Amino acid sequence: MTQNTVNRLRWGAISLLIVFAWFNYYDMFQYAIYMFNKPDEDMSHGWVVPFVSAYALWTQRKQFSKVAGVPSARGLAWVVVSLLLAWLGGRGGQLRINQLSFIGLLWSVPYAFWGKGVARLMLFPAAYLLFTIPLTNALDFFTIFLRLFSSGTAAAILNGFGMEIERSGTALFSRVPGSEFNVDVADPCSGIRSLFAMMALTVFYGHFTLKTRLQKGLLFACSIPIAVIGNMFRIFSICLIANFFGEKIATGFYHDYSGYVIFVIGVLLMFQAAAFSKIADRWLCSRWTWLGQLSKQDDIGAHVPSPSQDAPAQKRLPGLLVVSLALLLVSSVFAALLFSGPPTYDETRFIASSLPLQVRNLTSDKPWFCHNDQCAVSFEEQELINKGQQTNTLFSCLTCRQPLYTFSLGEKTLLPKDTTILKRNYKSSAGLSYSVSVVLSGKSRASIHRAEMCLPAQGFVMLDAYTLPLKTPSGRPKNIRVIRAQRSNSTSEFALVYWFANRTDECTSHYKRILLDMWDRSVHNRINRWAMIAINVPTPLDNDQSIEALEAFTEELYQKILLP
């Protein structure tokens, strides 16, 4: 078969794959646009990333024809890997995994069609698109430590300047007469968002200005301390403004526009880091010769195989077969994703329809919530009965006289309609108390959110998060997730513990639950119901007595709510 025939087949296959990809990834594109516009994700840099990738392709346009070789079987193997991600992401409802599969196909399909030389030219434009994947909320467990580090460092610097600043968790405040303020380092101020933007900026700047891979790697590594230093300086400056001009100005006008000042500082630091990487490159390579390979000039057109060098691969697997297989595999997987029916919903209930009235020596009461956003208070059922607020099986608010519900306004607004929510407050005569909440999912994955996402939205400040093993006789659950937290306007701590369970599995990791759910949906074509069991402990779990009491309570509670 002539080279012209193979070329026509390749470009025809590319045209068909673009059409297939548009239909398969349409929801993913919509999701990406939604995330770019979502304030709490701070993904505004995502709008620029595709243009940077396109520009990188444009600057290399003349080299593609020089390095284009024969179809590659290795490239076909990477196409298979990308399609596996597309299946898991598409069927599992994980749009971030879908984004990863799309980026993988952008690189692996040209690799399969034109060989290693084109794959090397495509590597940066495709990999740079990874910065369009929103990870801020997915990494919110890490923001706790960033917030604690930033607030602690800022407090030390401020005190070094002679300001009497106190810190409680992530909150910084001053009680000096005439300079009182209270500033909380919330999730958006943790620095995780500016970290991704700074990473994207340093990769862009390094790719087009630095010559060696070692220099680029060093500059990229510097993006982390640059983002942390810039965010720390922002917190420091907000507290400084609050001290001299008042909390209202510092947390209002200055807070909203200080990000631009910090960005300029970050860019200046990046220029200095780029100069440092060149010096460090020479110094490191003069002492460790094995780094010389990384220090070679990273010429994107160099060291790529010519078509003749790819000839052995053509003998092993003909180019026509590679292109045909790639087209067949991609079109088959995309067609299966588009036309296969939804997964089967497992309606089997494994959690009791109500929480027990008594656990050990703790009696319970049912909480009721007002959905008037101007009121938004809660009451216990016995108090409502005593005050004659019961109408049939419903109650009305003691404050605004509006109807009360067994779930909060936020839960009604955010959670899907088929979500089941069970709540009870347990108290003992000795003063021990627990608030239990069980959320049982429906068909949508949105039924359950990990507490690390929900607490900040409800006005709480997270201080720490860790996994605690429980020594229960039955071994269920073996571990629980513990979050130390406090209200933003209070210094008293409490603990929220939770874990996840379905009919066959239990875990404390949100990510393990997501992977198990994705596997069930994409491989077994089944939606398993998950439950999140959460217990609010009004005091910290900082001694053996409180932990042992929780162990005993959890053991009996779980035996009573878990169905055979």
C-alpha cells in the first residue's frame, strides 16, 4: 500500500474521530466551562490554557512534517489506555477522569498514526491541558495544612513586627483596644488555588524561555514556594490593613483586590526563580555528572526518529492495521458509551428506615429544621410537643411559625430528591451527647459529600483531619474519619466523625468510595447505594475516656441500624 493511501486513511480517521469525540465529550466540555466559571474552584486560568497549547502547536508546525513517521504499535497501546479511562470516566460519572482520557487521546492518537517523533512534539501541548482539570475541591484535605501553615507563619511575622496577634486554629485576631479584628484563613485563602495558577504560569514561562529540562524542572519546583510565599504575604497584608484601617476595609475592598498585587509579586519571584534555575543547573551538573542528561538542551525537534528509523515497527505491525485498529477501538468505545443504557439501580436497603430511640444509656430526640432562610433555626421534637406546636405529624417554627422539616434547608437545596436523611440527637444523664446523621444515597453521586466540603460552607473552621481506629468487639467500623473543627466566631472545638458503607464495603476514604462506585457503575453496570454515617461530638476526642465512650456508642448504634 502506498504512503499516500496511508496518509488519506490517517486524515480520514482523524476527521471521524473528531466528530465522535465531540458527541462523547460534550458533557465534559460543558463541565469544564462550568468549573471555569465557578468561583469556589478559582479555575479562571483554565480559559487561557487551551490557547497556550494551541500556540505551542503553532510554533512547532514546521517540524511535524519532518518528524512524521509510520504508525506506531506503542502509540496504539496508549490509545487503549486512554479508552479505558474514557470508559471508567464516562460510565462511572467521573468527568475529571473523562478529561484525563480526552487529553490522553489528543496525545496517543497522533502517536499511533505518525510515530514517536510526532508524539514528542505533542507531549507539551497535550500535557499542559492537565491544568484545565479542577482539583481544588478534590484536594481540600490538603488545604487544612496549608491554612494552618499560612496563618501560623503570618501570626509569627506580625508578632515580630510588634503587633499583638493571637491565633486559634486558622483564625487570626487582635484584642488590642482600637485595633480589634478577627480574620479567618478560609479555604479560598489557603493558597491551593493560586498554587495551580502559578504552576501553570511557570510551566508556560519555562517551556518557552528555558533551554534544558533540568532548568524547567527546577523552575516548576519553585512554583510551590512562590505560591505559598505570595499567599502568606497576602494574609500578612490583610491583617496589617485590619490593624491600622479596620477589619471592614481589610476583609472587604482590600481582600477582593489584593490578589492582583500578590500576582505581580509572584511573577517577579518567578523571574528570579528562572534566573536561579540557570545558575543551579550549571552548579548541579558540575558536581553530579549523572544530571548531565537532564541538562542537555531540550530541543523539541532533536533526537526524534526519522521515518526510516521507525521501519522495524512497521514490519512488526503494518501501518494500515494500526490506523484501522485505532479507528475501530475509539469508535466502538464511544458508540458503546453513547448508546448503552444506564446502570442498574440496586434498591436493596441495608440501613434501617429510622434511627434507634436509645443507644446504651443515651436517650434520643428528633431535630426539626426551619427552612425560612431569615430564621434557619432548629428545635428538638419534645420541646415542640411541650409548647403545643404539633399539627398532625408536622410542627411549626417557634420563631417564625413556618413549617419545620426533618432535614435542613441546605440539604433540601443541594441534595437530590431521592436522598434519604436520618437524624437524631442522643444524650445521657451524665452530660454525654452525640448528634447522629445518616445520609443514604439514591441514584446520583451527588447525594453524599465528604464533610471536608460541607463544614466550611456551613460556617465552620477545620483545624485537623485524621483517621482513628476504633477497638470495637465486632470490628465494624474498623476505622473512622475525625475532623477537629470550630465555629468561625468561637474558640471551642468539637469533633465530627464519619465513615462510608454500602452492602458489601466500608471505608473512611472519600476517594476509595469514589473508586468503588466508579468500578461498580462502569464494570458491573450497577449503582450501589452508599451511606455516610456521621456523629457530631461536642467535645474534642483528646483523651482515652472520650474515645472509649465513642467506641461503645458507635458499636451499639451500628448494630441497630445495619440490616442483615
